[in-house]
Amino acid sequence: MRINDKENYNLIRESIDMSNLKKLMDNKGYSVVKVAVNTKVSTSSVHSYITPQKLPNVRAVYSLADYLDTYC
């Protein structure tokens, strides 16, 4: 898949499920600020992924998954 292929990107975005983000953070004792700083994702974005007000972009998903030691 090409990253600039809008149709494929939208298919990937639709399959993103952030429902376990808060649980993963709590299990590791990580705050929103700690996750944001270490993943280079803004605190407001991390909070909005938890609530779920918005979906992350692909870079943010990989960064969060890597930092939380999980897979995506």
C-alpha cells in the first residue's frame, strides 16, 4: 500500500480500534502526559483517542503501539 493512497488509508483508519488504550496505559502506570511525551503525540490527541473523540493517524498508531509494547 502506498501511504498517499487515500482510499487505502481510509480503509486502515476505519479498522483502528483504540478501546484498549486506557487499559494498556493503566496497566503500565502511564499517564496521558507520559505517553504523549514519549510517543511525540500531543496530550490532547492522546486524551481524545481515549475518550474516543477522534482516531489517530497511522504514524500515531504505530508510535503508541511501539511505546506500549503491543502490536497493531
